[in-house]
Amino acid sequence: MILAAAASLLVSAAQPPPEIAITVDDLPVHAPYPPGVTPDEVSRQMIAALTAAGVPATGFVNAVRMQEQPETERVLDRWHAAGAVLGNHGWAHRSLSDMTVADFEQELVKDEPVLVRHGAGTDWHWFRYPFLDEGKDDAQRAAARQILAKHGYRVAAVTAGWADWAWTPAYARCTAKHDDAGVAELERLYLTAVKQSIADDRETARKLYGRDIRYVLLMHVSAMSARMMPQVLRIYRDAGFRFVSLSEAERDPVYRGYTDLALPPPPTRGEGARQKGVKLPAPPDYSARLRAICT
């Protein structure tokens, strides 16, 4: 018994810690906001949590927001000054399936002047598909990948997350009503979702790849996620994770089809499960509960 326990400890000690990269979508604006809260305040809060924990991050930009709200341009200065990499999320966050390939290229290129201006000295040639929509069919997916390759991009794939955007409207409602009980319930659900996501994402990776991969986490620059960021980072650290940059994470071979767009498109999560004959965990759906809080 003692020898078996000792052997188990040695095997556990030999396992490298799981690694994860933090990515944040929809810079500089992810609305709605609580009354009196600004995009600048939300980013300052989120950046402070990341900086205090020494965690690198990549933010993805929709430059149309600065056309609509010019004062939000300072948000990108804050992220850049904090050492974050800024990437391309499309000019106006349009779904690829709703565009032509020519429209897609225009959305990509139109976002670039802001990235050149605010991402100086960093490798900003990372692209995050809005809505994670890679195309309505194989032909559109392949054509969009050719456009991205032509402009020197790599794709920031997503392998971890809990749909944090779903908490955004509910948090704005609860704070507008000064409903402390509602906010507390939102926080409880949020933290439950984070912990469940860790379990589900690791199970998915082990079923698809036989191991922990270097995960890429999707979050949004929302007031709720800014509020919860210190606890999110603590939960991942308590689960044994080490934080790495997006570039480090996507050196994992599982992302090769996203970092080398000359290769065939990698299978989607569903396709991969079918090919391997495995059933992946279904993430819990909190949408009905979130819609009901503070209404």
C-alpha cells in the first residue's frame, strides 16, 4: 500500500501542470453596462486583476466601437501599456456565415489601422472569428482561411470557456435595481460555471487528444467578467493551471491547423468526437436562469 501510494505520488509529480492562455474578446466595448460604468473602468478593473496576478493576455478588437464611441480608444492604450497583445476580431463583429468572402476580407483589413496604431511592437496578426463562426460550409471556411493566410494571420482557436457573455445583461439589470441578492446569485452561478468548464474542457481534451492540451480560454471585456476576474484566476491556479501567452499555447500541435493556414482545416469539436467515437460533455445551459434574475 505504501509503495503503491509513493509510486502514485511520483507519477503525479512527473505530470506537467496544465497550461492556459487568457483571451478577451470585444475590446473596447462589451455592453450593456451597469449605470455609470464605462468601458474604460471595466478594462482598468480587468487589467488590474491580470497584472496583479502576473497573467499575460490577448485582447481582440472590433474597431467600429471607436467610431461609435471615440473616447473608448484609450481602452486600447491601457491594454497595450499593460503588455497585452491586441488581435483582430473583425471591424464590426460580423458573423462569417452572413457575409461574402469579399466582405470578410474587408472586415479584416478595415480593423488593421487600429491594430497598427495600438499594437506597435507586438505580433497583432492573430484573428478571432466573431461568434466563433468559421463559415457556413466547407467552401466558405476554406476561402476565409485563404484570406487570413494571405494577410499573414494565425487563428486564435478556443478550447476553454463558459459563455461568460451570457451574464452581461443580467448583471447590468441587477446593479441598476440595486438588487444585491440578484448579484450574489449571478456570482454563484458564474463561479459554478467556471469550475464546471474546467472539468468539461479537460475531459474534452482527454477524449479528443488523450491528454491535457494547452488551453485557450475565451472571455469578454464585460463588467461582470471584470468583477469576477480575480476569482477566475484563483480558481484556475487552485486547479493547478499555469498561465501562458496565446503564442505559447498555440504551439501545442493540436492548433497546427489554425497557426498554419496552408494546412487543411482541422475538424470541429463535433467532427472530432464523431471520428473518435466519443461523447463529449455538454456544457450546462444557464440562459433561462440568467434571463429570469432581476427581471
